[in-house]
Amino acid sequence: MRNLKYDSKALWRMDRDHYVHPWTDFSTFKETGSDVIAEGDGIYVFDADGKRYIDGIGGLWCVNIGYGREEMAQALAEQARRICYYSTFTHLTTPPAAELAAKLAQLAPGPLNHVFYTTGGSESNDAIARFIAFYFNRLGKKSKKKIIARTDGYHGSTLLTATITGVAFDKIGFDTIEDLVHHIPCPNPYRRPEGMTVEEFGDQCIADLENKILELGPENVAMFFAEPIMGAGGVIVPPPGYHKRAKEVCAKYEVKYISDEVVTGFGRLGHFFASKDNFDLQPDVITTAKGITSGYQPLGAILLSDEIYDVISVPQEKGAMLTNGFTYSGHPIACAAGLKNIEIMEREDICGHVREVGPYFKKRLESLYDLPIVGDVRGSHFMLCVEFVADRKTKALLPPEAAIGNRISRLAQERGAIIRPIGHLNVMSPPLTMTKAQVDDLVEIIRQSATLAMDELKREKLW
Ligand code: PMP
């Protein structure tokens, strides 16, 4: 417990009565309101009453260097004193915007040497879809507009990026754009057809992509969106070789490969970017956000190849320019946060730490296989999940009333750890500074919570 002086009840009430939360089930929210998370330190957060939790979700896959870094606070304050904001429209810039762009170009794989700033992941994906359509217009290939994405992929919450998103649950009741985005099946090896090897399944996933391009007509397909490991769709690691082969298919039909590294960027998989280092993929574009500042400021970035930049940056008509941008593109305090965040990551070799502790984390989670409701432990490094099932052999799900993900998260929270429920899964994406001893603490809480959940389910006759 930390001795905190917040009026937690008043905060709870103000929040419940006035704050329209993103991604909220209002049927329960109106009764329970929010847990007020007031402070953080390292891998821990504290609620307004001072109770400490292991932050198993890193804020929302984003607080990579951990909470409460004095150096970060100072960098932000210093930049606010120097200049809090200046436009980067047309021919203006600020020192942090320029320096961070150069640093990102240095860290990004291959010819991704050009950076466009946004304020988050949705904006990065939204803007790149616009850029790529603009790119093909400039090449005179005006029919190349369609987007291919995957079922269960998550790419954002704007009208366009929610349309690109392939998680059906995320769109219930909302409109999406008609006939622009086409989804191919999710490359989830755990749920592959029975009797098929992972290799055969990988072949099928690649054929799905090529067949979709051919069905739509290569002259109509502009881009393919894919996360290296699908995050919100259930921490899905595709079959070996998937991304590299998918890129080859895209290249064959002049389809731009957009690697959505909003979650996987900045160390979560042990490298600054996962595309090349984890998956041997050289994408045409990387979109990113989240860990770029470890959540100390909202910032997103698009990393463009020389080839795309050369097309979109050469004026073709007099007066024509790249009319795309946001007031806060290249915000100096956000860019200063990005620079300091990267400096800390390099100085402390946080990627090396993730490469060392990540496999241990996964092994520890795999020790949960002695619990019969654990169906699959998957993911990589600091992006992991447990899939709960009624029967490991048949992979049958528990009934929806079991609300197994929520149930385990609730039990874990009571025991001092926040983990994220997604349907019948629980997802882990903690700060990257988590030590092996802290991994043990977290896994022990998950074990206790899953064991208690099994008892509850039996009592409630749901299992
Ligand atoms: N892409 C991926 C892979 C994401 O996980 C997310 C958010 N979780 C986004 C895009 C959207 O980012 P934001 O919420 O910052 O708009």
C-alpha cells in the first residue's frame, strides 16, 4: 500500500457521471464505475486508495520503460520551457521533431528513411491508407485502392481503421466503409483445420492472400495490412515464414505491405522493430505509436520507404502538395519524449533484457499447462497470452456465461495484478523492465486466479 491523498470516492463519481470511456460495456460501467489508477513506479501502478498492482498490461501495451522515470519528466518539462508547440506544416520544424525523425530512420530496417508523425496508432494507419492511395494516383494507377487485411487483425478505431480491423466484435452496431477493405482468414495455428500440419496451414494462409489479390484484380489492390504478431485479436503468432512469403506475394502484384508495429515496435519482441529482426520481413511501411514514447506522451509515426517517399514528395502539378497532416504532427514535447525514451532503451539495453527475460516469461506461463482449462500459451517475449478452454483436447470453449477472461482478470486484480481479458483469453504485455522475480510473482497470481476460477466454475456448474 502507498499512502495516497486522493479523494477516491469523489474521483470515482466524477468519472462515472461524466467520462464517456473508450471500449466500455456501459451495462456494467454504470454500476461499477472505474478503478482509479493514480500513480506508477517501475512495473507497478497504484490505485487512488494506494493499493499496488503489478501492471501486467503495460498501460495498454505501451509503457515499455516503466512508470515514474524522473529523467522522462525532466525531458518533457525542459521541452515545455523551450517551446511547448510549433507547427511543422509546410517548411517549419522543431529540434525534437527533426532529431527523432533521423533517429527513427536509423533504427528502422532497410530503406525506411522517412517519418511522418501522428498522435497514435489509429491515426498512423488512417494516414498511411491515404498516403498509399495518393501514391498510386501519382503513378497513374488510379484503380489501385483496395485494402486487404486479416480477420482478427486490429488497426484502430477511426472509421477507416475500424473498417481495416478484422475483429468482428469491435464493429458491432457501428458502420464501416463498404467495399474498400477485404479480409482474409486469420493465420492462427492453434485454430487451424484438424489434420493439417502448421506448414500446410502456412501454405494455405499465403494462398488465401494471393487468391484474394487475384479475385479482386491486382490492378485494384493497393495495400496489405498486417501486425507481426496480432495483438488485440488474441496474440496470434503466424506460421513460420508467413510474413516473408506474404511480402513476396505483395511485391509480385505491386501491393504495398504495411507492417503495423503499433504494439510490436520499441522492444516488446526484443528489438526496436519486429518486422525484420523477428520475422525477416522488409515491409514497405511500418506504422507505430505506443512504445515510441512509452506512453509518456501521445505520439505515432509512419516510417516510409525511399521509394514511396520519392513518389509522394515529387510535385507533379503546379501547386500540388501533400495535403495531409495534423496540428500535432511532430509535437515537440511528444518528440522529446520519444528521443529520451529511445536514449533510455539504448543505454539500459532494454531490448537485450527482453531477449533474455522473454523466453523465461513464456516458459513460466507454460508451467500453467498443468491446469486443465489452459488450452494454449502463446506469443513471444513480452507479448503473451493464455487461451482458456473447457477441454484441451477438443479445444472447446467454456460457455459465454463463464466469462472466463473477465473472471480471471477480476481474481488477479484482487490479488494485486492487472491482466487484460479479451474474450476467453488473458493477455500479458507488461513494462519491458520486468525482472525474472517479478515474472514469477505475476505468474503465481495467474496460477492462483485460474485455480480459483476453476473452483468457481464447478460451483456454478459452468464447467
Ligand atoms: N494497431 C494496433 C496493432 C494496435 O494494437 C492499436 C491499439 N491497441 C492500434 C493500431 C491503434 O492505436 P491507437 O489506439 O493508439 O489509436
